[in-house]
Amino acid sequence: MTAHRTFSTEGDIAGLIAIDGKDTIYRDSKTPRLALRVAPTGRKTFIYVYRPPGESAPTKRKLKPRWPALTLKDARKQATAHTAELDRGANPLTAPPADMTLSDLIVKFKAAKDPATESIRILDNQIEPKFGKQRAGTIKTFQITEWHRAFAKAVKVRNASGKITGEKQVASPHAADKALDLLKSLLNFGMAQELIPFGRNPCVTVERNYTQSETERHHDWTDEEIARLAVKLNELENKAQIGEAACLTGINIRNKAGQIVEHYPSMWTVLAFRFLILTGVRKMEGLALEWDWIDERNNVIKWPKPNDTNKRKPERPITGPLASLIARLRAMRVVGCPYMFVGADRRSHLQEIDHVWDRIRHELGFYRVVNGARMYARVHDLRHFYGDEAGDANLNTKQIQALMGHSTERMSARYSKLRRAKKAEIGEIVAGNIERKFKVVS
């Protein structure tokens, strides 16, 4: 019966056969629009079933390569990307133009992947101006190498007190590596979707400025840094209150030369930092938090399941400190706005807090030195701080995975290791025990 022609695992697929000697369609019970065509010869091909915009008849298109070269997991990723593009009104499987430029590829990449704001900035300001008019399949390694070596970005110039006084272009090896990684992902996407000729990605042999392990390593917070951050957040809260009283929230105060000498953040921005520290959630998970996601009966915050099926649905217990923070935010709640952290228009959620964090990390010197270059702590490193504290609390990998919402235990394993300060504390205990035993012997 057709109603039973479904599958959900790789094991199910291995056992599927053609019925009555004819091509048979089986549908994925977990992924909409994804199906599998089984031929009488035993050949199995994933297909994406959809209705193109403006057309009435459904269309079936093959996903390549065939199973088992294309795994169920990868087929589901392709189907999810196609559905995202279809929801935006585009036909995800139209034939690519004969001369697809990188600009054309970027448009499709944005529609399918919905990249983060920072990635969009790199695509629009760094990658597209350099390679946008060139055919995507003709970009050479030497061109990418030259662009990568000459990569520069605008940075803010600060005076001795940490105030922004201007802007200049400087070499940025870390930003160059991020742009290189994004370009590599963009070209891989084009080849996977058969938008550009399949072959060796020209980014593969471009030498990065830092190794992958160096760029992935998170900021190692010290107790002294956290103490200074706590003092700074108290100072910013006082400044936010002054700004609100004088109607200066979000306004830059400049001197006669036009240089910024003072900035008053909104109270929502300051409390957003406190929320991220107490919960360890990702930045946009915190900023886009809605009041309806607070389950007061079970005393937890439940986020809806993310579009990316690889991510687990975040959930945080409402602890005592978090309950106090939520109470403060509830007192500031804007009528008609569903969000906990309110944006400037009082209708949408707070969009960005990096500009305030940039001031904090430079003023307090939150950075580490890699290959002679300073790598400053990011907002995301507050999440790593939360994970480090979970590891120091002797939680095992499974517990950390559940708490952090990681998709795999491997992602949580980094936090199960003791931090330097904790190792030093334990080392002192061990050394003290050894010393006492030697004294007994002597």
C-alpha cells in the first residue's frame, strides 16, 4: 500500500525494493519533499518533489550522486536547503545560467544557507567586489592567494583612554582566514548544487595565516578578567540609566573634530550581556528571545527547534540569578513587543551588541597573542566561559552536551577538560601532599 511506502533510516533504504517490477517512490517520513526512487534493477536515487512557483503540477528532480554515495543525512541537508529557497519564492532546482558569475552564486548561497550577519558583510564587502563579475568556475588559486595576502579591513583608532578617534585600513590575517573559509564554502556549495563545474576547490591549496586549531581555540577566561568584566557591566548600567534620563540612549557624543568621545548604551544591551553570561546560549538565541518561550510552570526557557536539524533545541533552567534578571526585564517590557530584548524601534528584537562589546574588550584588554597578532575575545566567547564553568563543575560530556545544546559529544568534549586555573589549584594540592610525605620520610 502507498501509505506504507516510507523510510526514515539508512537501514530502511537498504531493504527497499521495486514493487511489481516498476519504479517505486518511497517518501522520507522525517523530511518534507524528500523521496527515494527504487528502480527494478535495484538502483536507488533520491528525488526532491516540489511545486515550482507559479506552476500547478509537481516536479521531481534527482539529487546527485545516487545512494549510497549520497547518504541520507546529506540528502536531507540538500532537501532542507531547497525548501528554504522555495519558501523565499525561488525555484531551487532551475538550470544554472550558462555563465554563472560569483555574484549569481552568492545570491543562491544566501537564499539556501541564510548566513549570519557577519558572513553577509564579508560576502558583500570583500568577496563580491573582488570576484563578483568573474565566472565562478574560472576563479584560480593564484587570484585567491593574492587577495588573501593583501586582505585588509577597517579598524577603529582609539586614544589612550579607549575612546574611538577615527578609522584606518590595516592588514588583518584573522579576518583574511575567515573570508577565505567563507569563499571555500561558497564554491563547495556551488559544486554540490551543480551550479558550477565540479572539481578541485581553488581555495584548498591557499595557505592560511593561522591553523584551524588556532582560530577555533576559544578565549581562556581568567577569574581576574571576569571580575573586571563584572565591574564594567555595573559601570555600563549606570551609564545606560544616565543616557535614558537625558534621552541620549544609543547616541554618540562627539567632540569638535567629530570624534566619538562618549556613547550611552541601552539598558537592554547591557542586560543582554548578563543574560548570555548566565545562560551560555548563542548570541542571536538570546537577542531574539520571546516572552512566550518562558515556561513558568516548569521553570525553564524553551527555544523553538532551529531550522538547522543538526542543532539541538536549546533549553535553560531558570536559576535564581536568571530569575532576578528576568524580573528586571519584565519590569522594562514594552507593550505590544513580543521580545525580551527590545530594539531601537520598540517593535523588533535587539539586533546587535557587538559595537558595545568591541569597546569593552579593547578597554579591558581581553585578547590573546597568536603568532604575534592579538586575537580579541568575541561575544561568542561568553558561551565558552559558560561551558568552561560547566566543565569545572565536574559535569560529564553527556551532561554538558544536554546543557549547551550541542549536536555531538565531540563539541562538548572541549569543556570536559579542566581549565588552567583549576589545573593549578589541583596541582598545588598534589604538590602539597607529595611535600608532606617527603617530610615524613626525612
